[in-house]
Amino acid sequence: MLDFVVAGLSANSVPYVEGLELQRAVHRSVVARERPDTVLLLEHPAVYTAGKRTLPEERPIDDTPVVDVDRGGKITWHGPGQLVGYPILHLREPVDVVGYVRSLEDILIEVLIGFGIDAVRVAGRSGVWVGPSGHEDKIAAIGIRVAQEVTMHGFALNCSNSLEPYSRIIACGIRDAGVTTMTRVLGRTVDPSELIEPITAAFLRTTSLNPDTATPVTPASNSNSNSNSNSNSNSTSLDPVRINA
């Protein structure tokens, strides 16, 4: 079983440090098997975050503050118009971290194709990409951590966010590729809220991450009535919408 929590979108976006504390609290509960595997979906106000492999020259050129975090990968940006997903899941033994990253890529590729975007992998690079071969732009970044066989951190999918913040960093440590958004590719505004239901459904179809589910997804648009009924109410001030599946 998977529990999907929409922790805050748009005007209710979740400050990064608050979101990190929520992740850690949920991670502890999942490790202890006090709650089911959980996928947090949210937006953050604008922030740079740096993984453990970030080099000094990849940081913002104007000394903008950066939050250093315990995930893999390098520096990236989160902000309005970008959907962030934090799957907090038990991995099957033997733990296959690369296989888990590929599963996240598969989910995002499936969702993007459903929107009419020809999304692909690029050999030797994580994340999801669009564009002609050899000239791809990154549309979704992935950076994870696994502790006690349970995942943290996750993916960031560019929906309608500005690309200007990327001009001040070497995003993901990649100097020879650009970034793009769903809005830019499709020529229409794509709000992160449009991705909640298709991403939820794609997770439920991914048996390597969710082998025992046969429960259909509850559409996000119908879940507002549950916004005051959530298992996190004692540990966080957030008032998330839950989609139980």
C-alpha cells in the first residue's frame, strides 16, 4: 500500500527546511513500520539545494544562500511551478539503488508521454530529458538517499517554473546541457496540480515499488474533503491533502 500526501502547492508551498523535517519524520515512521510507504508531493518557495558531491564552482555566482542536504547528486533549484516528489519507500532486498532511480525515471517518462512530451533517458546521466539526440534539455532531476533500506528525497519535475535561477548555477554539475519545462515544450501553462493524479497513478502501476496494490487511485480533485484527516497532524503544522491508495 502507498499513501500519497499532497503537502502544499502554489500559495501553500512548503519551505524547504519544513519539507525536509517532514521527510525525516515520515522516514522514521516508515522505517519503524508505523505508517505505510508514503509519497510526498509539493512545491517549495525558491531555494537552491546542494547534494554531497557539489563542487564550489557549481554554486551560485552571486553567493546566494544554498541549503546543503544529505542526498546524492549535485546542486539544483526548487521553486514555484516545479512539482517535487519525495517517495519514502522500503526497497526490496537486495537493495538496488540504481534500479530504484531507473524506476523513478520510468514513472516520470510515462507521465510526460501522457502529456504528449517525448521524454527519454540520456546514457550516463540521471533524470529525464527532452529534445533531439545529442542536444537534450533536462526536464526532471532526481537525487535520492537510502537509509535503513528506506528512500528519501526524490524528483523535481519542471512544470511552469522560471528557468532564470538555473543561469546562476551549474545545475546538477552538467555544463553542456540546458533545462526546460513542460510549459515551454507544450506551449501552454502546465500547473503542478495537473501532475498529481497522473503521477499517483503511475506509481501505483509500478509494481517494483508497489507490488501489492490493486486499489485504484482516488483523484486529487476529489480529495479536498480529507484535508483535515491526516496522520501527520501531530508532528507537523502542515495540513496536507491525502490520497490513500
